Amino acid sequence: MGLKQNLHKLKEKYAGTKMAPAFNAIHTFLYMPNETTRSGSHIRAADDLKRVMNTVIMALVPVLIFGIFNTGYQHYAAFDESMRLAPLQNFFTWDNFMLGLWTVLPLVLVSYGVGLAIEFVFAVINKHEVEEGYLVTGMLVPLIVPVDIPLWMLAIAVAFGVIIGKEVFGGTGMNFLNPALTIRAFLFFAYPTWMSGDKVWVHGAQEMAGQPDAISGETILGSLAQNQEVVYSLSDMFFGFIPGSIGETSTFLILLGGLFLIFTKVGSWRIMLSSVLGVLAMGLIFNSVVNAGWITPGSNFYSLMSTPFWQHLLLGGMAFGIVYMATDPVTAAQTNKGKWIYGFFIGFISIMIRVFNPAYPEGVMLAILFMNVFAPTIDHYVVKGNINKRLKRLKVKTA
């Protein structure tokens, strides 16, 4: 009670001043607002923006914890390949957890620290309330970057993504690009050597580059892009015992997170399902091309084209992007029919980029950003089509 009372006193003290949004944000983040509806309200519901954001974070926590363990596991397995023979026995260990926590936690702190600081500054300058939108973005960013990304690079990227990708358009709810993917795109194009290759996915590999016993942590997509043999089993791919971005490896946990978001009605099942259908459709087309003999073994695109169409869902950040990124309610399509179109093209274009760009075999990021731009156009023509249908019905009735 003491903390709550003190925060309430500070909130009242600074009411009407420039610092009011900052104290209001701290107070409402920890406790329910003091203000209540005095007259009749049209809608009574327990969900608000803060609770929606907290629901998404709850769906991300298992992925984060798994990523912490996987960071330690991939590091130690790089020195002792025998650990991969029994991943379940060697995965959930104290050594893996502590190494992963020591490596991942600073990324989370920098992401939230820089992002929320900028949010508070803009709220004070523009004299509006601090929105809760960055609560999810701050958690997403550490999960979609390589584990050894320098903290100063991450800080610069977060500042760019929050200011350029969000605040200049008016803040939460006004941005047309997913902020977390904007941050990752900035990192990829500004610092490509830290976002691709085989030395960025395993902790410590970058420092050992060039040494005789250097660690190689090539992802499955990276191996396929170079027509190399994949050494990981399907169970490793599904459960996530593979190198990759911190939170993108475990398709199993991402699937559970997606079901949780659908159950709580926070995530759109239409976008998720249509994105999966888009992946399968494009994958089937490429498999058919290979089966027809139009692409021969050894060609640049052969390995990724010949990959069974359904396995694309287990590789890279495909599942993570579909569940947590494509369903962003601000940047996605809003109409039901638009969601089907929007999601399908995300999956379709993701596989197209993945196959035809060996230098960048992961295409879900660019596909989602591309469709973010076209989401308003899709909704516009869906609404226009509905209006035209109703006008035709009206003409038939009045004729």
C-alpha cells in the first residue's frame, strides 16, 4: 500500500505538468487507474491495451526461456558435438541457463531501456499519455536478433525503429510498419556482417573467427542456400535444438503461443492460417518444379526448392513471424477478407524470397514489411467491393 499511495501522491503532485505522462505511465503499469466511469458506458469489458500487450508477453515468455537455454546449449554443443546425440538430456542444464541468461538478459534490458526512454521523452514533449505498445516490441526485439549482437548496435537500431518507424507517425496505433521488424531491417542493412553468415548464431563464434578451432554455427537455411547437407533431424527443427535467432528456433513453443493468442482472441487465426497456406502453396510450386526436372541438383536454388514444402514452416523465423509479427493488429489488414489475402501473400512471398535470394534465405521479415505497406490498400478494395455489392442489391430491390 505504501508504494501505491506514494505513486498516487506523485501523480497528483505532477498533474498538469510536463512530467505527468511519465508518472501516470508508472502508476497505471503497476496498478489499476484511479479514474472510473461516472456515467453509463456503452461497453463494459476487462480487456484494454495494457492487458492485450500483457497477453502477448505471456505467450512470448516460454519462447524467451527456451531461447536462454538454447543459447547455452548451442555454445557448449559447438565444442562437444556429442551433446547433440541426446539433446533432451543436455539441454535443460544449469550451465546452459546461466550462460544464456548472462548473454540474453542484457539484450532485453537494452531493448526496454532505450525504447521506453524514447517513449517517455516523446510523451512528455507531446503532452500525451505513454502508450503500452512498446511492451511487446521490447520483448520481440531481443528474440529476433543473433545472440552476440553488440549492445550499442541494438541501442541504435531500437532508437531508429521507435523514432522513425513509430513516433514520427504519431505513436502506438498510427505506425504502418511493424516496429520490431523495422528494427531488425535496420540492423540487417546497416550491419549485415552481424546479422548473417555462420558466425553470429552461436555465442562466442564471432570472437573465434579465423582461428583453427573456430566455431561454425550455420543455420539450416544457410546450409540449404549453399547446397550443403543438413545435419539436424526433424525433431531438432520442431523442438528448436538448432542455431538461430534467440526466440525463433522452437516451432513447438511458437505453436503453443499461437494457440494461446487465438484462444484469448488477441491473435488473428485467419492471418495465421492463411500465412501457412501461402507457405505451403509456394513450397508445393517449387517442389513441382524440381519434380518436373526443370531444376537439376547442384543448381543455385535446388536445395531450397527441393525442401519438402511443409518443412519450410520449421525453418528460420517463419513460424515466429507468422504468429507474433504478421498478426500485429496495428500493421495488419483489418477486414476479415483482407486478413486472408494479407496472410496468404506473407507466406507466399516469404518462400519466394527465401528460394530466389541465396544471400538472404530468410524472407519472412521482408515479406511482412512489404505486406504492411499494402494492408491499407487491401482493406480499401475489400470495403469498396462490399459497398459495390450492396449498391447492386439496392438497385435490384428498387428496380
